[in-house]
Amino acid sequence: MSIPDYESLMLPILSLASDKKEKTLLEMREILIKEFDLTDEEVKEMLPSGAIKFFNRMAWAKTYLKKAGLIQNTRRGHFKITKRGIDLLRTKPQKIDNDILSGYKEFLNFKNNRNNEEQKEENENNYEKTPEESMDSAFNEINAALSSEIMDQILNSPPEFFEKLVVNLLVKMGYGGSVLDAGKAVGKVNDEGIDGLIKEDKLGLDIIYIQAKRWRNVVSRPEIQKFVGALEGKKARKGVFITTSKFTKGAIDYTENLNSKVVLIDGEKLTEYMIENNVGVFTERSYEIKRIDMDFFSLE
């Protein structure tokens, strides 16, 4: 038997989690190796990147199950089945694959978020992608999964960690100079709608005030109005409101005609900036795509 693809691993992984206890992929690994009757050579087979192919496919199967809400992370490296996962198993499915997962809106949102409009249209028309397009699509999907994992870590961390993360990110984006010199927390007893401030540049010619909300619910206009009022109280001209959730349309529209400049960063944009600026992530591997140099082969 050959190494199963990641879709073939979805049902076995969910079934192994059906006892409702915390699980890890590592403890499932040996069980699945026996279930699929894999040889030692197959178990050790590696991808060109150096990752173990079988475990890599297990990890992707888990990611897809999680995005569909069939399992949930409990703590680092651990997960358990959800009520939705139990309900699916009760239907005695013969398999679980992307078609089954597409019946859940959370999974569809995950898939759509990793594609731009052009890629969506190509997929709907069964457009045959070039190798470059396939690599771009895979790259976007990997980053979408990474963004989801980053957000899980943020939401499971203490509130003070989130504020520290925000300062580190803004420094990496070029504000404030060094981390030691950059951010300053405002008193927690009565912060007047402001969590901290950061220098706009190394010289501190201007100050940017920060509001950091580690929320699951959307941020509406009243919260932004409170922040703007706090800025006016400080006679400040610039502010950044960062949240792990989203902003309502009313909140976004409100910031467009203000005397002060207020930038809104939602959870999706936050994780995008973190990946782009290597905050909380590292480069596992990279690929170079090379083209022939026609000038080198020119006879002139």
C-alpha cells in the first residue's frame, strides 16, 4: 500500500479522536502506520524540502479538519473532536474529503481567503494551471493555514502578550527604532482608551498611539469613537487600532473623514503583517525559480 494522500487520512484521524479525549498527531502516527500497512521505507520517505511525507500529510489533514470545525485545538500540539465532528461520524461517512468539508461555511471561507478573484474563477472553470500558478496557489494555502495557527496562538496567550506582540510588529515594520526604545504602555487602571504609544521614527518626531484589542467579536463604531476621543484628549494626530477580530463597515467608514489619522488593522491583516515581517514565524525553507539567461548564450 502506498502512502495515503491527506484526504484519505481525514476520516481515520477524526475517528481516532471520537473518544472526545485530547489527542496529538504523534500518538496517532503509529496507529495510522499500522492501519495503512506502511513499510519502513514509506514511513521514512521525505519530501524534497526534507519533511517526512506521511507526517506532513497527517498535519494537512488535521488542518483541514480544524478549518471545517470538526476538531479544535486545546493547547499547543493537542486537539479534540467537536460536537460537529461527532455529528459527522454519526452519519457513518465512507470517507471525508474536501467535498464533504465544503459543506461547512468556515471551510469555504478558509479556501476562499487563500485565493484571489482570478484564481477562484479559474478553479470554477477547471482551468489547468501552469506550474507557476500551482506554486502560487500552494503558497497562498500554506500561508492561510499559517495565519490560522498564528491567530490560535494569539488568542490563547495572555492579554499582555498581545500588546507586546503589537509593539514588536510595529518595530519590525520600521517604527520606533529598537524594541527597548519603541513602545511605552499606558496605565491600565485608566488608560482612557489607549493601550500604548510608539515613536513614529527613531528620533521621536511624532508619536503614534495604539489600541490593541484581543477580541473574538467584531469591533464596531463606538469603540473607534472612544479611541478617537482619547486621541483628541492627548492632542494626538495619529493612532493605530489593532484587533484579532474584524471591524464593522460603520467603524471603517467612520475613520475616513477624521482630522486625525487612524489606521485599522484586523486579524487577517495582522497575521499577514506578522508573516511578511517575520514576527512569530521563521523561514522553514525557500525555493528559487530560475530562468535561462539568453544573454549568456548569445553569440554576439
